Amino acid sequence: MPEWRLRNEVSSTEHGCFDVLSFVNDFDEEALDAARSELNTEGSEQSLEYFYACQFAEIPPSGRRGKVVEVDDTEIAIFNIKGEILAISNLCPHEMSPVMAAGFVDCNACVVACPLHGWTFDLHTGMQIGVPGSIPVYDVRLDGEEVWLRKSSMT
């Protein structure tokens, strides 16, 4: 049985210091690796499948705002940047706020900034600009006027 301990840390960011509470546990690494392996192989065919997201016309054409769709309790922001359809997680990892579709989009740089605190992410890769971190991105397939997505292998 794993042992759980509460760890209190003080972390420093460019915005100041804050307390972080996290749980530390002592897992059996072999059992953990076996579970990860099982999760990665179980249902792997399904993870390669595209799922219907919306109609192309539902995505704001200017690229300044995104369209939010929800699939299996996951919010995804879909953007039309100069005719290219891009999809990323709608959750900013800073405070897990569902706000990326309403973020500040730079169509030329192809990035979106969270409207709450300005964390900025590349719409192609999901990588955070300037610091380590990322959010999930989705591969996009158009079928007529339908937009289909699947989780990208990059994330």
C-alpha cells in the first residue's frame, strides 16, 4: 500500500511567491510502469480516431476568438487563423480556467494568450512561449463543412 505524505513548498514565479501543497507518495515503480504500459496499449486504436467537433461555419472567421467544443468532459478551443483550422485545449494550466477561446490571438505569430494572466501558447504545438510547459493540441481534418479532431501525437 503506498504511503502518502503532504508536502508544503514555496515556489517562486515571475509573478511572486506562492505556497504549493502537493502529495508525495512512495509507489512501487514496477507496478506503476506496468499500469502505464497497459493504459498506453489499451484502446490505442480509439485514440487514433477522429471525432466530430463542429461545422466549419461555427468557427469565428477572423481568428480573434475561438469556438469551444466539449468532448468527453474536455473543452477544446478551435481557431480559424487565416483559413487554417487549429485546435488546442481550452484550459489554461495556470488556474485550469476554461478561457483560451476568449484569449488574445496574434494571427501573425499564431499564438493565443490567456486573458487572465497572459500565459501565451503556440497554436500549432501547444508549447508555452518563453517558459517550459504546454497544453494539448489536436489534429484537424475537414470533411466537407465538418471539422473533425483527434488528440495530436505531439502532446
